[in-house]
Amino acid sequence: MNAPSHIQPLVTAGAAPDPVFAAAAHADPLDHAHLRADFARQGAFLYLDRFLSPELTSQLAACALALVGKVNRNYLPRHKQGGSISRHTIDSLAPSIAQLYRSQALIALLEEVCGETLLLCPDQDPHAYALYYYTRPGDHIGWHYDTSYYDGRRYTVLLGVIDNSSCRLDYVLHTRETDKPHEPGSVQIPPGGLVFFDGDKLRHRITALGEHEMRVSLTFEYVTDAGMRPWRRFISNMKDAVAYFGFRQLIRHRKANT
């Protein structure tokens, strides 16, 4: 299916300028002190099974389905199989998703939870916000960390968009801490659910997709220092091209910025 030239905006006319928050407007008010304590206790990890409103979640799902034709499929033996769409394609076809990424209310909440000042990723980073698609049996990603190539820390927000699947986020807490025992866990992230974590601290995987299933998630990345050394930039670019978004997009984006 081919994506339209422009996805309908997520924010309707007359809506509040910051559409996300309202964060979990359908749920109980968020207890920020409790969230902060949970995040610290779990070694920079937080899971909420309800976060985005049903209306916003439905609009994100509609965007994800409309963009299926733009998915870049990838396969790394014994590690990952699936599809993805980078922020560069999202910017041209579904720019309203960037509004969510830049939501000042969202960023302020995340900063309160993690206790750090968070910055947007540079414009050239295709992972700043991206959609990840599991649409074929066996799609998965093996155990890994979301390694930061930035000079500072990189925090990941994972939002459930579509989940007609048996896939689970398996994780192990405290693997980088010598004074605490490892703590395994597993969650199935529903549409509108949120996971927030320090990518260098959380060992995690997504289990394999079954027959006649589909899963789509949206991720946002924020950093504490947007600087990146040239050799790390090269490694990051190669990883993105091979494992996620393809060399064509990397080359096309470079040409567009020269």
C-alpha cells in the first residue's frame, strides 16, 4: 500500500497547542513523585500500561497503517527481523508525529521522572522518532542495549501503537549495577502504553511475532548532550543503514543536506 503525500494531522482544528498532555487524560492523574521513585528504584526504567489517550492512540495507528508501504525491511541473522520508518520519512509524510516528540509537556514530565535536562536529537538522527513494524511471522529483536553514541546519555520512550500480537518486551533490570541483583521482567505493551528507560542500562528484547499478527511501536529518543564524535557518527550511520533504515535513505538524506 502506498502512503499518501501527507497524513492527516493528529491535532484537529481548535485543539490545544500541545496535543499529548492531556497525557493520559483518560486515566487517573499521574503521580509524578511515584513515577520518579519507580524509575529510580528500577534502575532508570518505567512502564505505564496507559499513557496516551485512546483518541490520540487511534490517530497514531491510522498514521502507521497509512505508512506501511514505506517500511524498510531488514534481517540480521540471529538478532533481528522486522521493518522500520525513520524520522526523515515521517517528517515528509506524517509531520504531526514530530509535534508529539517536541511536546514541551511530555519533555517536562520525562525530565521530572529521570531528573535530567533532556534535549532533542539533532535533525540528522533518523532514530530521533521512528516507527517499528512487526508484520511477518518471526519478526523480533534479540537481547541488546540501546547504545548511545552521543557524548551524553540517550533516553528512549517506547509507545504502543498497534498490538494484535503475542510479542512481549522482555527485559533485565540492574545489569550495569554491581550492588544489585539482576531483575528480569516481561510486559506486553498495549496501544497507548509507555516505556521510558536509559538505553545504556536496560538489556531488553522483543519476542517473535506469531502467525497472522501485527505489532507497531513508536519510539522517541532524547539526549543529555547532543554532541557526537565523528568516528561515533560513522558507526551510528552504518548501524542505522544496515539494521534499520537502509543505505538509500542515508544517502538521500545526506544529499538533501549538502
